[in-house]
Amino acid sequence: MRTYKASASGNQNSHNMFLNKNIYMKKKYKLAILDTHFVQYRAPFYKKLASHPKINLVVYYCSDFGIRNYYDPGFGKKVNWNDISLTGGYKYKILKNYSLRPSISSFFGLINLGIIPELLIKKYDGILIHGYEHLTNLLAIVGAILSKTPIIFRCTNPLSHEFYQPTYKRLIKRIFLFFLFKFVNKFLAIGKENLNFYLYYKVNKKNIILTPYCIDNKRLVEEYRRYKKKKQKLKKKLRIKNKIIILFVGKLIQKKRPFDLLLAFEKLKDKKVGLIFIGEGKLKRELKEYTKKKKIKNIYFLGFKSQSELPKYYAIADIFVLPSGIGETWGLVVNEAMCFGLPIIVSNMVGCSKDLVKHNKNGYIFKVGNIDELSKYLHILVKNHKLRKKFGEYSFKLIKKYNYNILAKKIIEALQSLKNEK
């Protein structure tokens, strides 16, 4: 066996190795993110993530929806979210879409072949892929396999919604996801129901990282503090006369079950209470016709509001309600409402119900479709100002844990874990 003596040159080599190790440790992680379009909830986070000293970020967009007007079938009209910056502060690239019918709502609506060469050429330390609902997501997985890029997967599916599908569909999905998830290195779970979804589809728990599903708390809390002491002036300016306001924000479609809220409100029969619907959708006409037919007073249908307009309505509200059914995988409007210190009422099918709503602490959870139960909880909060205040304070405290800083930390944790395993 050959032996070596310690020497000055040997010490120098050790010193150089130590320096090289430090340089390596300081090296930024090259992270790619694939996203369908410019989303008002995610783009501000990308800016935050790109500013982190450990991250070199590039976001690949499958379309330019969001920064230009596009037709949203849920709202039933053209919308644009670009009233807040969705492009500043981070590197991004819009991939060419080869779909004959471009859409962010269908599997074949996004076919961005360019993601494969991007991954082969750029050599990333990881790619974060949001879900599997579009062909481009699967193309990205192919590109990641070919380029040996570790895959970080994030979807919003809650387990509770799975059992409302026909058995044969669930079986096909189970087989599909069993094979798909074999290629994924790390899974980001947005909440308790999403964690259970991964476990149900046989993902190893050690590969799952709990990450908060969050919004730009900082911007909204600033708006809350701006309007907090101007509530009455703001109501007067917006021509809202009622003493207590119940607020709904979302598309007026069946998934959101706005009729449940309208019927529960009808049972209150309290003239000092008003109900505001923010949003557009196919059910708007029916909701208005029912309101007129039944002569229900103090209902406001205020239409679509952009991100810069919404804070005023959260600021004048006293109670926030999201009565959604199957398909409401989380409900980020609940995050928004909590940033304004509001008590929350949600159905048990709303994805965030087990994470953000603590029953009888910051709100209530009712069984989806149970109008009487929803009306009962509305009645309790309408009649008790102190309880509304107490619940609202708990909401404001709880939502602080769901922020961009923690999410960035968790993504870096995933990248660090991948590096250690490699």
C-alpha cells in the first residue's frame, strides 16, 4: 500500500479543497419553474424567490394569458390581471404554444415542445412543475428525464374530492399517477388534504415537503392597514348602506355554489345585513332573477374586480363566506380575507378548510349544500360583534404562517435535499 507524508503542498491542496468547497456551498441553485400562464397569486412569489441569494430562477410560461386580455370561461368574459405587476423582478420566457386550440383549461390547450430543449441545454438543478393537467407538464417530465433534471412536483388536489369520482376513473388515475410519480423526486404538499392525496397514491412520505399555499400577504396587509380606520367612509363611497356585510368573492358558477349563500342569506331576514357578490359567471343571471322574484333586499352584484380593486371590498366586509363544492381545491380568496382580519365560513369541501379554518376559533365549517347549517352560522356571527372581532383576530394571526418567506425556504430545502441525495 502506498503511503503519503504530510507536506506543505499537501496542506495547500487541502486548503484549496476547502476553498473550493466553500465556493461550491455558495453556488446558487439553478431552478426552472413551469407555469401555464401569469397567475396573480404566483408571479409575486417568483419575484420574491428570484431575489433569494441561493436561487437562480427562470420561469417558463406556456402562454401569455394574464398579462393580456383572455377569455375566461368561468367568468364568461375577458379578464386581465395585469393591474399588479406580473412580470417584474424575475427572469421568464414564454414558450411557443403549438396547440390548435390554445387554452389553459384543457389538456391539449397547451403544447409547448420548447420545454424539452430548454431543459437539455440549460442543465438545471431542479424543475418545479405545477400539476399534470396539461400536455406540456408531461413534456416537461420527459425533458427532465432526458436531461437528468430532478423534478419537484406541486399540485393542489385534495384527497376528499377523489372519492366523488366514478370508481373506474379513480382506478385509471391510480395507475397513471403510480407511474407518473415514479419519475418525481420531491413533492410539495400545500395542506393536509393534499398531503393525504399524495399518500393515497403511494408517494413515500419522506419525499413530501409541507409548503404553505400562500398569497402576497405583505401587499394585502398593507391595504388592510390603509383602509382599517376608513371603513365607514369607504362604504359610503361604494354606496353600501348596510351595517353588517357578508362577502363572497369568486366565479358565479356551480362549483362555487353561490346559490347556497343566497338561500342562507334569505333565511336571515335581517335588514341591517347586506350580501355582496364579487365576480361574474353563468349563474349571475339566475341569482339576480331569484333575488328579484323573491324580493330579497340588500343584495349587491358588483361584477368582476381586479386585484387592485378587491382590497376595498374585503375592508368593508364583516364576514367572508366560501360555500364551494367539489373542485375547490384550496380557495386562495380565504387567504385574502384572513389578511383583512375576517371571520370565515366555508363548506367542508373547500380544500383549505382543514388548514385555515379552525371551527369555532376563526370561523365555521358546514357540510356542503346544507343551507340551514350555513344560515345558522351566519346568524351567530351577525348577532355577535365581539365574536366576529375575536374570530377575525385569530384569522389574522393564523394567516401569518402562510407566507412567501416560508414557501421559499421550503423550496430551497427541497433543492438542498436533492443535492444531498445526488
